[in-house]
Amino acid sequence: MLKVNQMAKVIAKSLASKKVITNDGEEIGKVVDIEINEITGKLEFLLVDPNPENKTAMELAKEDGMLKVSYSAVLAAKDHVIIDRRFY
């Protein structure tokens, strides 16, 4: 059985470079990194390179140019990462 830290790494690898789309179909960018709680091993945030064609995503980008999306906003992850629009 995988430990929490190992499971988080497996999930993180599967999310790498996936497009991030809101539940209403708006593409906000692509996953470039994640933040994991070092103590619990749980995924906390997706760091997303914002889609330059999406004005809202560009406006919400932080100083480093990335969007920080809470992992709790993730509704599904397969071919794309679908997030709840209310949390972004």
C-alpha cells in the first residue's frame, strides 16, 4: 500500500502539463507545478501557467506570473483538470 507522500507524488505526476478548465468550459491555463503539505503529504495547490488568451486568468496571476488554485477546487482530472469556477 502506498503511503500518503507516495500517493501525492503519483497524483502530481499525472497532473503535470494538463490543461486546466473551469466547470463552465473556460481554459485558464496549464499545470506547471503543485504544492504538497510536507507534514501530511496532501496536495494543497496547483500552480498554473495562465492562458494568455484568457483575460481573467491573466488578471488573477500572482507576482511570479502563476495562478495558485486550491486542490479542493479540483472536480475531476483525466485528460484535463476540471476545477470549480467558484474557487478560482
